[in-house]
Amino acid sequence: MNLLGLGKYPLDNRRLIGALFLTPALLYILLLVGFPFVLSIAFGFSDVTVGNTDLSYVGFRNFLNVWENDIFRQVFETTIRFTLLSQIFILIFANILAVIFTQDFTGKWFARFIFILPWATPVSLAMIGWLWMLDTKYSPIDYLLLQMGLLGRGGLLSDNRNLFWLAAPDLAQISVIFVQVWRMTPLATVILMAGLSSIPTDILDQAEVDGSRFMRTLLQIKLPLILPIMVIALLFSMITMFGDMTVVYVLTRGGPVDYTRVLGLYSFQVGIEGGNLAQGAAISLFAFPLLLAMAIFMLRTASRAEVR
Amino acid sequence: MKNLIRMLMMLSILGALALGSSAQDTEISLLQWSHFVPRYDEWFDAYAAEWGEANGIGVTVDHVNFTELFSTLAAEIDAGDGHSIVEVLFSPASFIDGLHDLRDINEAAAAAHGERASTCGAASYLPVNDTWYAYTHGYVPDPGDYDIALWTEVGYPEGPKTYDDLLEGGRAIYEATGIPVGIGMSPELDSRMANRAAIWSFGGSIQDENENVVLNSEETIAAVKYLAQLQNEAMTDEVFGWTAASNNQALIAGEVSYILNSNSAYRSLQKIDEAAAANIGFTPALEGPAGAYASSHVWQIYVIPKYVEGAELEAAKKFILDHTANYSDVTYHSELYNFPCYASTVPELDGWLEADPWGSEPPNKFEVLKTVNDWSVHLGFPGVTNPAISQVFAESIIPNMVAQVALGEMSAEDAVAQAQERIEEIFGEWRARGLVGGG
């Protein structure tokens, strides 16, 4: 059989097979990423509201209005700060855990299974659990601290019976960053584990023969070799976190005051809850140039590290 | 003759079939919240099914969490397809372009049932374009809930009546027992309501009657200073991180002396611990220097999106009007949570407030709600609830303004000025769309 004159057997034709295999991914990107993205650009340059989706062009008005909004600038800064701080911890913990999980020890598979759960659990469900853990009045963490004498009258941490995890500005920010690190570390770890597993064993054997010990092998051989993969893990994690609103939506709704309000949440509050769809779209689009620049920079870094 | 009779019988059957099939072809669907009182949903679903059978119309009712109502309505309007009737709990003024003008049923209800509570009209009507974008059938009072024993101990057996009482009594209770007052200052619904109530009662407001922004006033600044003092002297920092459920939980646990809420917190307690529930009393809006005002807690607002047409539209309107005509059942099965916009539809209400049919002790616990229409207002008070007011509400600008001052991060003057600036931006955008008056 000779379909389309592409060769004796169509399945032997690399171009055809390549196109076939790529089609589902392309369709996915076009329909579920590309179309909403183009739509949000159209919304950002229009006067659209939740009740009126006529796209009347207003130029850069929404973007200028958003930029003049003090709350937006604070939200933008908070989003960047949360993302960067989280990534530092994610990178440290993911590297440590990836090294541990690539060693042989009893119960490794069970430990891996337990560890991946934060990533596998639906985020909203996990956040409801954290909302309870960090409750301003009934937090089990506070209860334990109280039993240990660290809270309550004369307590080392506070005279109150509670620390008010989600109500004190500093603690609320720390709580959100902690929960993001808890949620995102497993993915980064799994990616790094894959990287560590792919290092050719002859290189590691050679190092061992040359007398390289654990830390030297890790710092001078393993980490440089998995640097491109580490950058990819970081990129995944940063992009996911930059656009996330679920964690703060469930835990703090952006409070206290605006301390934990991030771009995704603010865009939702203005665009959907407040009905100002055009401005909500403009708020979310401010993340795009930053993420694009970040992605280009990181992918280039990964590519250079790979070449070396 | 026989043939004629046969023919007439045949025609009658065919006619009935035709009517039947056209009636059965008509279907309506409703989207509304999972009511805080589960008993109400049970009653409503059965009522809707019975109404459908009686009118030959298929009725489907879907319930979702109240936080999903606006996002679902937005998605359905954008898609041009979805439920025939959507019930939301806050004014959907920003959806106005995607909603049917319901002037006809608002006028029909007023003609049939008389005067409408002002809090209801202001949440459904936009004067700037003279449109009834919604039909509000009910609202929920937001009285003060106080711990009778604690307040009796400090000399207020009937609870606080003024904001001065709240500060004096609340502080005395906090100092003596460590039990705080519970007025939220966090980005959530109850905080938004409670903070507005204080501002109105001190004589401030976000906008005036003509929809001009007037937040930055001496009266608002005084209210914000008062709230900050109340927080510093009679509350803990937990109020900065409260969710909408937090004050309910605190009341049920006996860990607050006073909250502002609907009767849902009390009803929950009543089902768990009758003795503790008997210790909860209710106060009307507290008196401030400029009067006593509190926002309604939520409103029950029906809207019909523009994609609903023809027989479905007519059936939806009929459902809404029939539902209002049955409001005694609505109020009763919601355990007096839903109050009627048209008082005449629930002639039993005063009797129920004097003797709670759901077993309160003492039976006249809710009697203070007889005056609710004197002090229960709406989000845009003293103007209407327009799209700008809805966005200000969604962005939690008011509780954040208050929290900044209570946390000591900003002076009341600066916080109010900053909030005014953002609110003016929001009003300007909606005014440019022709959906807000003034300017």
C-alpha cells in the first residue's frame, strides 16, 4: 500500500509519523493554551466586562490604568518575591531529596510514594488541609506548641494561645511560601532524580577510582552534569507558581491586608468577582513579558550548560 | 352524529397532546447556592419539582457553593448558554449587559405584593440606564450576636446598643476574661459588611446618593480610627486572617463576646447545644454618631441571562413570581434566614419573630428583627449598588483599609485617602462604560 506516495509503507515515513505524533500536543497547545492566551490579549485591549463580551478596542488604556494602581504594583512585587524565595528553598530541598532518593535504602519506594503525595494531591484539597493546620484559632500546630509550653501565658513564642499563622503579616507570608515549597518540591525532586539517574555510570566509576569522595562527586560531577535539567525543573516550578492563585485563594484570599495577594488572585478578583474582565486580563498579562524573558534566559542557560 | 363526536374527541386528544408536548418541551434550569440551611434546599428542590409538574414545565435545580456563583454566571453569559435562572447573593450589576431587563416582573411583584424593602430594590435597579437587571426576592438581616452572660457581667444585659457600648463593654470583657469582640478585618465577606456598617453609622460612605465617591471624609476617618481602637483594645490579631466561617466558629465555640452575622451561626449552635444557644442574644445595628445602619448579610437575587429566550424566558419569569407568592414557605423553611423583599408575602413573619417556630429559647429571641427594615441597607448605600461598588467589594478595599490602620502601618487619614484614590479609579472606569452615574 502506498498512501500519499510517501513510501512503500506509510508508517516508515518519518515526516508523516512525526507529524502524527506531534498533532495531539499541537492541538492541546493551540486549543487550551494558545486560544485562551490570544483571547486574554484581546480582552486586555478591549472594554469587555463579564456581562458584555463585545471586544471594543481601547488601546493600552487598561494596561496604563493597571500600572497606575498602587495595589497592583504591590501585588506584582509580592508575586515576584514569593516566587523567588520559594525557588531558593525548592532548589535546596529538591537537590537534597533527589540525592537521598537515588541512594539504596530500605523502604525507598514507600518513602518516594509518600514524598510525591503533595504533588499528586489536588491542590484545592491539600489547601483545605493546610487551612485547618494553620487556622487562626484551632491550628493543631498551635495546640502542640501550647502543650509544649511555647504558647500561652509566659510562653517563649507568644503570650497568646495562637500564633495566628494566617493573620500576622510576617507569618502569613512565611506560611504561603512554606506551603508552596511543600507543594512544588516533589516535582522538582522527581525531575532531578531523573537527571541523576541519567548520568553515565562510567563517569561516576572513574571518579570513584580516582578517589573522589561523596561531596566532591556531588559538587564537581553530578550537579554540573544535571545543571540543564535543574534549570528546567526551576523553570517549571517558577512558571507554575507565578500563575498560581489557588494556594492564596484558599488560605488567605490575599490577606492580611494585601500581604499575600498575588497576580493570579488579583486578576480573578478584579476580572471575575469584580466584573471588570478587561482589567483582570490586563493584570494577568503583565506576567507574560517577565515569564517569557525568564524562560528564554533559563532555556539558553540550560542549552549552554548542555553544550559544555 | 357519532362521527362528529368521534371527530371532536379526536381533535380534543390531539389538542391535548399538542399542548402537552409543547408544555413538556419547555424546560427551565436554576443555578443557586447550597443554602446555609440544608433544610431549605430540600424544601426548594421539592417545591421546584412540584411547580414544574403543576405547570407542565421541566425544572432542573443545580446547587453550588456560593463562591462559584459569579464565576459560573460569567462563564455561562460568555458561552451564551447555561441556566435559565441564576440566583446570586450580591448585586450582579457588573453583569448588566448580559442580563434581561426584568422590569416587567419587578413591576408585577410590586403591583401584587405592595412595598418592596429598600435594600432589595437598590440591589436590582441601575438608575443611570433605568434598568432592572435583576429581581431580588429576599435578603438576610445581619444583626449583632452577643454572649448574654458575658455582657450582663459588665452591665449590658441586653447587649451593646451603640458603638461606644461595644468598645466599653467589649474591652471590659476582654480584659476580664480574654474573650474578644469578633469584628473581622480581613478580605472576606463578613468583614466587608461589618466595616461598612461602622462607616455608615459614623456618617461616612463610599459614595453619595448620586454615585460620587465621598469616602475620604472626617466621618469615615473617625469610623476607621474607632475600628482600629476596638481591634487594639478588645480583639486579637486573628481577625486579620478570618474567613467567612471564622466568626461562626468562634461564636459556636464561645470564644467571642459579639459578632455581626446572619442567624446561621446561632442556628448551628442551636442544633449542637441548646443551652449555649439560649445564651446568645441579638441586637439591631449599633447606634453611631450618625445613626444605626448595617448591611444586609446577603441578598437572594434572581437574574435571567440574555441567552434565555421564548417560552423558556416566560416560564422562568413565571417561576420567579410564583416563588415570591410562596414566600411564607421560603422564610419558614430557611429557618427565618431569608427575609422577604415584599413583607406582605409573609404575613406570619412578626408572629414568628415573637415565637420562633424553630424552638428558640426564649421564643422571642428574634423580636429585634421586627425593625430590620429601619437599619438594614445595601452595599452602595446611600446610592445604589452599581458595578463600581461591586468591584470595590470584590477587591476588599474597605477591610484592607481598616486593617492597615489597626495594624499600625498607616494613619487613618492616609489609609482612607489611599482607598479613595483606588475607588475613584474604579468608579472612573465603570462611569466611562456608562454604568455609573455622578462624576
